[in-house]
Amino acid sequence: MADKTMSVDEIVGRLRSGMTLGIGGWGSRRKPMALVRALLRTGITDLTVVSYGGPDVGLLAAAGRVRRLVAPFATLDSIPLEPHFRAARQSAAFAMTELDEAMFMWGLHAAANRLPFLPVRAGIGSDVMRVNPELRTVTSPYEDGEGGGRGEEFVAVPALRMDAAFVHMNRADRLGNGQYLGPDPYFDDLFCEAADEAYLSCEQLVETAELTKEAVPQTLLISRHSITGVVETPNGAHFTSCAPDYGRDEAFQKLYATTPWQEFAERFLSGGSEHNYQSAVQAWHEEQQ
């Protein structure tokens, strides 16, 4: 079986402007931030980003890389609204498709199963239909209405197909199997299966046998068949959480949220590598002591 290990630069080198990119994790939790930062070091732009949004969305929006965002929200969790997303949205810097969380999930399911859409109840009677006039409804072809009459009406949520996806796991092997050890799998497996290519970063690369040595098989969320490349990026979800390896760096997240973008980018994102970013963060923390 193929060794799928790559560097972060090799991974982003396979992307191109104008593509649709899915980013796993949830809010400010287990985001593949090292890959997002590597993407920012390229000239890639005009992206359609599909995400349960967090600072991944904020960074890309602030840097002007997003053409359209497909998301149910963009939050830093302990800070309810992602500030750089908010600024970009208020200035109409990109188009947005706003979906209910459940609609978003079923859009991923549809894409993972190579279906054009899936019918859902979520969205009916809400402003989701008003702000997304392109959405359509479908009627069940079965006599499942009251008294055996006309079938129920559903929203036809279109498949969220992606050219590429980024996800971050606690552990992975060189074949592309990925393991989460925290309390929530989020929907990272669906992101990988819904994308033409999927790239997995992890806290630690281990031998395949180690993945189930101290954890149950159900933690093996990502299967190698859906992964194009895998890279070890210790602390690679920073400043989001990656439980149980580490929690959210709340102090640094507050700095990110309150610092003008150019100032933040100059200090922490201009060093040319993930190592330089991690060193700059460490230096900042030492200054606070």
C-alpha cells in the first residue's frame, strides 16, 4: 500500500486558484490550521470555501482569498462571531451561501454518496429559503401525507462537492488512516469523502498497529481510501483546540481577534514557514510572562 506522506508545501502546491476547498473541524476546534497557513503563503485565491467556519475562514477572508463562503456560521466559540469574517462580510468582500447546520451536514452526505441532492426538513418555513433563492423543494413521491394523501415537501439540499479538503486528526499513519481522540468526530470523514482530493494533517504519525493499541477502532474516523496525502504537523491546529493533545490557546485567540489584520499577519504569518509561525507564537507567550 502506498505511502501518502507529503509536506505542507507539497500539499498546497497541488491546489489552484478558483477551486472549491472544504475545511474540516468545527468553529475553533480541531481546524487544520497549519495547512491553512501554508495556503496563505501561496498566491492561491478566488476560492469557494466550504466550512463549519472558524479562524480558517477568518484568515482566508482577511487575506482576500475567498470568492464565496458556504457555511452555517463562522465562530471562535469563546468569541461568538469570527471578527475577520464579520469585517469581510460587512464589506461584501465575498459572496455567501448560508445554510442551516443540518442542511450543511446533509449536503456533505449527498456529496459523499455522489448524489445530486438529499431531501431534508430543515429550512422549511425559515429565512434560509429567502436568503438562498436558488434552493428548490421536492415532494415525496409516496403517499405519506395525512390520510395517505400528497407526499411531504422537503428542501432539496444540493451536494457540497469539493475539489479538495483539509482535515486535522490527532493521529494518522502513512497510508492515510486518521484517528481522533477527542470527544467529537465533527464531520471530517464526510469532508474527505465529498472531495475529489483530501489532505490529512495530524499531531503525530504512527505505525498502523499503534492506531488501535490504546484506543477503540471506532476512533478511526478517516479511511485511507479517501485520503490523497498526509502530513505530520505537531501543534498544527493551533490556536484552535485539539483535545486531548491540547486545548484552545485562548490568550492567543484573543490577540488574533483584537489585533488589526496587517499587524497580526506581519508578526505571525510572514515568516515563510510553519516553524516560524510556531516560534513567533512561543516568543509572544514568553513576552506575556
